[in-house]
Amino acid sequence: MIRAVVSALLVAAATPAAAQTIAIVNGLVATGDGSGPVQGATVLLRDGRVVAAGQGVRVPPDAQVIDASGKWVTPGIVAGFSRLGLADVDLGANGADDTSARNGPFSAAIDVAPAINPLYTPIAVNRADGVTRALVAPATAKSIFAGQGAVIDTGADMDAVTKARAFQFVELGETGANDAGGSRASAHILFRNALREARELSRYAQPVRSAREGTPDERSLPVVRNPNESRVYGPEARRSEDVLLTRFDAAALVPVLQGRQYLLVHVERASDILQVLDLAREFSSLRIVLVGASEGWLVADRIARSGIPVIASAVNDLPASFEQIAATQSNVGRMLAAGVKVSIGMIDDNDTRQLFNERQYAGNLVGLTKVPGATGLSWGEALAAITSGPAKAIGMGGQIGSLTPGAHGDVVIWSGDPLDTRSAAEAVFIDGVRQPLETHQTRLLERYRYLPRRDLPEAYRY
Amino acid sequence: MVLNRKLSAAALAAFSLASCAAFAPPKKNAPAIHINEDPYPSTYVAYPGVPTAIRGATVFDGEGGQIANGTVILADGKVQAIGGPDLPVPAGVQVIDGTGKFVSPGVIDVHSHLGDYPSPGVESLSDGNEATSPVRPEVWAEHSVWPQDPGFSRALVNGGVTTLQILPGSANLFGGRSVVLKNVPARTVQGMKFPGAPYGLKMACGENPKRVYGSKGNMPQTRMGNIALARETWIKAVAYKRKWDKYYAKGGDMPERDLAMDTLKGVLEGKILVHNHCYRADEMANMIDMSKEFGYHITAFHHAVEAYKIADLLRDNGICAVMWADWYGFKMEAYDGIKENIPLVHNAGACAIVHSDDPNYIQRLNQEAAKALADGQRAGIPNLSEAVAWQWLSYNPAKALGIAERTGSLKPGKMADVVLWNADPFSTYARPERVWIDGALMYDANDPKRRPVSDFELGQPGEGDVK
């Protein structure tokens, strides 16, 4: 596998993406914006970005043309909530799991970006199945704050991080209660105290400003400075005596408090959701995104009124815990129908590895439209829930998970309907670069598909 | 019958005691008293059904056959007939138009922990692993099953699961007995037990036992420890069986009963089927040799992530491989999981089975089979089709549970365990529309009252909701 990846890297280096113009023509194209697929459309990529997508797009003479007749073409899947790239193996494989820091002193200050390993097997496996970007969150350990998550791509190169410190992740439901010592009440007061400590430090922070570099989209985005470079660590940034957070942790919450960094809040039960809506009113600068929200349908109108986006579990339908008593697969559909901006993530659901299941889940939500009494999604809405939806939730709409002009050139050509699990990714582009689809798994298939003994052991087949 | 046998044995024993006292003949062994092997018998009784014919649907018979525009007739709890559009439907039979829909045997999951690890997943209800000793063949999963687990209903209405095997967990080398259930709600587990289904023994190899006990400084701490302890246990079991064989043959003093050894004796006698949790190819080979060393048969390897590496060995030894479609990497022994595992095992001529081990995946086993089928076809594995793949969902599982003569396919005379799907069940968009168990309609998507609601969910938000 290493060999395969290295050779892929060499190929990528030999043909710089910047020079490429690629036209994917004649496909059944869905842009990920919520609309259905369009017949006979073209997707044009140049310099790693989407130039145009739709019918009647002119193909420049210098373009490399790929015929997608009979195929489906969509933006790459965006794993709405994941731990992709943080672990190669989840259990009992020392050194191969960086999802949480049980014995570390820090919480909110944790930044997952340095822990991402682009060469981990699950990145390749998900890439080969059309997952091109992922929101990667750390998991909590001894604090309600897990730390800062990143947005990554799954490309076969060493530059995985699209956006470091894209969001802070906090647990305010059952897990948060446990992290806080045993109750939700404790979690909430810890949360308020953390914001108090951040507010104190924010006096020493630099004024809010925008980046000068980057694409037009990026220029309008708030910048979260690397906390290691922050002035709030200096000796002049004084703190009260009665603090609970380390200086790094409190400083990491300054951009959250200032609304320069998204705050993903994991809650499931209806009453916990309402508590978060109250927090959003009280601390109006927070840019909150709800994560999980299995009982969201019970308070869907209130979530909708708050305008807070939700990254939900798609098909939770068991009262798996006391915070998911009302769980139903119709949750996502009911929230959407109520006007909630809802997309799909893999919340505590094989979140390091099985992100490719999201398109199956999305398809299941389409299937619900045929079940009497259930509320599902249209095909276009379901695709949006796993492409543009999570991107919009964290302010990256139009950049990833979309075929909007200017977006990252992440495109998948599918053998068929991507929301039907029987379809496969036949070609995957990330930032306009065609990706290798070989994985540890495909190599094993080649080695073992014929078992009869040969002149040399299996170990010599590669 | 069991009761009668017990009574007559007791009567005989009493008679021989009396005769001893009266005539004082030369010392002679008292005849053996047979132990009741079914002390927690099934009380399941099928619910009444309406004679029903489904016409015009695509039918998977479960044994590899497919009928376009098929007809399936159910009555008296049994499949009465299956055929094409010309199959005559007797008068008085309710006819369901299945045009555009699909009919299959009910899905059978051979690996579930519903009831033992129910929802909600709280400590008080966590009853799946008797992780107090690596050798616990004396525990029976049925004694942990909470019939009010809401998961049973989800498996029925979303997954079309009509029969399932509940296994103890895999913390132990010998985890205990399994139980096979009909997915029909009841107040007691006895009320769900599949009548006459043989018991299974859950065994485990690999990481779990060595992690659970090794971390406590106990044996097993290694894979060699796993095997050594299992072998020592089988040596005891063989001796135990010998004692009882002699007793049953010659009578005399009844040997002391050992509940753990009773189960292993049942395995050695072929009455209890071995369901062996085992991921890695090399470990499966070790388990096969161990089974030969002690003279028992392994019915199925569960979670056989590396089955594709030894599919020939599994075929030659008549062992089923019970697999996921695409799980991998959640621990080291799952590192080499590949998406073509199921079709490769099938193609080698071994018995392939799709399983869940999960209260969510059990609701989508048809989709798991669909993924495996599609991956297999893309890899160029020959002779695969939807009808062939349905064997992984019902007939092969029924074989592994020892109930294939009674369910698992739509052969006349078999239990009418049937699903009507609203679309091709290999599509991600398909859902069960109706599910019959023993001919009784247990789920109807069009009838909100024809879906089970567990006691736990009564009066709670979402009671009776679509799930």
C-alpha cells in the first residue's frame, strides 16, 4: 500500500494540478445544492477548482475530456462529522489512535491538525468510495471540550488539512455530563465558566480581522490564528486567581467567544437542544452548530427559528440511551420540513472508518419517502445532506461539497446512483487531481482471489 | 414428552429401590435417569393468519431461485405454494397485488445480541458477557434476554428479520449457549423461542478473551493461552462425557452434574452447534484443528473477516463463514477486511452468511448483502445474482442454525416467514411493506397498529411512531 501511495504521489508531482483543465462530459450531474441530477451535463475543472457545471458548458480545446456517458457525477462526499485520519485501528493498536487524549492536561486547546495521518488506511478506503472531504473532530476525555477540529481532504498526498481549527467541539449531553463529573448541570456551569475565562483573555486578543490572502471565498472568512502564536499567552495577559482552565484552553475559546470559530455542540435529547438554543441567545456571538440531535424533531420549529444548523445522525432509530428515547429515522426529514438547516454526520458511528456509509444512510432517508407516516428527503436533499450541507454548516459552503464555480475541484464519477450502495466510485478527483483508488483492501483482494497453491507463497504476490 | 420420560425414570428408580429392600438380590446398577435437556422449553405459539396469496411480485425463493411475476400462497402458518402467474389461487384466499414489489423469505440473523445488550444501553441492562471467567459454557443467553428490547421491533419492521440467534458476547473463550428466537414479541423469552431449534455454543478466539483476562493478569493473556485453556476445557469435557456415556449405558450412581460441562457434552454429541467468533484466517485454522482433536464440528465462524483467505479450507470442512459486508479496521484482527469477502467465500463453494452483531445493522442486512453482491460482481466473481445472494440472508443462516428444514426458504410446507418489500430489497431505497411470521401478519407499513411497541416505549415520546 505504501508503494502504491508513494507512486501516486510521484504521479501527482509529475503532472502539477495547476496546469490541468478537465472536462467531464455527458454525465448525469448533480451539483449537491439540493437539486436532482441533470442529464448530459458537463463538469469543468481548471487549476484544481470547479469552473462550471451543467448543461451547455463550453469545453475548452485544451481540456482533458472524460466521457461520463451512463455515469453519475457529483461533488465528492463530505463526511459531516468524523474522526477520519485520527486512527488507523480503533482498539488495542497502540499508537494508531489519536482521537482523544485521556491522560493529557489540555482540552479546548487541542488541535487535531498535527495528528492527521494522510497515509492511514481509512483515508484511502474512504477516498476510493468517493469521500473527498471530512470534518474531523477530536473526542472528549476529561473535559466537556474536545478541542479544535479540522476540515481535511482525502487526497493521496501529504497535505490533508484544508482548514485547521475550523471549529471547537463540545459535549453538552450525556457524554458532556459524564465528562463534567456526572451531571448536565455541571456541564453547563463548566461551559459558562469556560466562556468567562475566555472573555477575560479576549481583552488581550487581536482585533477581529479577515485574511488578505486566499480565494475570494476565503477572504471573507474569519481567521482563527494558531493559538501558539497568540498574544494571549504573553505575560501581560493576566487572569483571575479562580480559574479552572489552563491558559491554552481558555485562549483557545477566545475565537469561539468572538464568533470567529464555529462551535459544534453535541446533544441528542430535546431538552438539551433547547438549552443550547438558550445559550445561543445568551451568548449571541457564538456560531453554534448542533451535532447529533436525535430528538430534534420534537423541537424542530424552535431549532428552525434559531437558524442554527444541525449535523444529525441519519438513521438512529433506537432509544439507545435515555437521551435518544424519541429517536426515529424520520428525524432528519421532519427537521428539514420544519425549516431546519440539517445535514448528516457519523456521530459516534464508526466515525474513524465507515464514512462511506453516509451515502447509504442518505439513500435510506430517500427510501423513507415511500413509507407511510415517515418523513424522508428528496434525492437532491439527501445528496446535499452529505455534500454541501455540512460545508454550509461551518461556513464553507461554495468551497467544498459543491460544484459551484470556484469550489474545490472534488468530483466523483459513479457507476450509478451514488445514493444506492450498489454503485461505486469509478473516478475521484480532489482539487482537480485524479486520485488512485487502490487501497490495502484492493491489494488483498488481488492477492487472495485465487487460492490454489502456486510456485511461491501468497506473500510473493504483489 | 420430556416430562413423561422423567416420570417413568423416577418410577423405575423407585421400583428398583423397593425391589432392593424386598428381595436383597445381588447388587445391580440402577437404570440411568436421563437429564432433562430442555428445562426452559419454548412456549411460542404462532398467531393466527389469514390465507394469503401475493401475486405479481418478483420472488426470491431463498435457495437461489427467482420467479418473475410470481405467486406465493400462505395458509395455516405455512408456505402452501410458490409459482408463476398461472399458479391457481384457491377461493377464499386474500390476494395481495405485488406488482412492482418483491417477496423473500424472512431475514435470519445468526448473530444478534438483542435482549442481552438491549436499548437503552445502560449498565442495568448489560447482560451479554459473563466476563468473570474465560470459560463460562454454563451460562445461557436466553436467561439474559429482555423481551422488551425495542430493538426487536426495529429489526422486524425495517429489516424484515423473522428469526434471530441471540449469542452471548465474545469476552470468553466459551461464552455460553445461544438461543434462537422467532421475532414475535412475547412476555417471556420462552414465548419467543424457536420451537425445536438446537442450541448453539458461543466460542471466541483472538483479541477479546486475551484482552479481557490478560489485562487482569489472568489466563489467557495470549493467543497461545486462548488455545491452551480451550484445549484443557475440552479435555475435561471429553472425560465428563465419557462418565455420562457409561452411566447412560450401564446405570449406577449418577455422576455429579456440571452445568458448564453439560453444554460441552452437548457439543461433543452434535446436539449443540458451535458458533465460533474468529476473525483471522490462521486462528480459524487453529480452531478447526482443535475441533478435530476433540471430535466436534464447528458450524460457523462468526465475524470471519479473513474468511476469504481460507475459503477453500472452510468449504472442505463444511463450515459457514458469517460476515459483514464492509467492516474493517476497528481492531487489529479486522485490519484485513475486504469488501469482496462474502462473494469470495460463496464463490469458493463455502456457506456464506451476512450478519449484523448490531442493533442498527440488523435493520439493513438486505443492504449489506446488496453491497457484497455489487462488490463481488464488480470484481468479476462469476455466477452471482440477487437470487443467489439471498441465500446469504435466509437459507444459509437457517442451515447454520439447524432449522433449514423448517424456514429460510419459500418451499411448500415450510414456515410462512415472509417479507413483502416495497421495491427490490437489494436497493438502498427498499423497505419491508409487510412481514409474516408463521403466516401471521406481524408488520404492515400501511397499518399503524400493525407494528410492535415494547413496554419500554409505551407512554414515551415517539410511542408507535414510524422508526
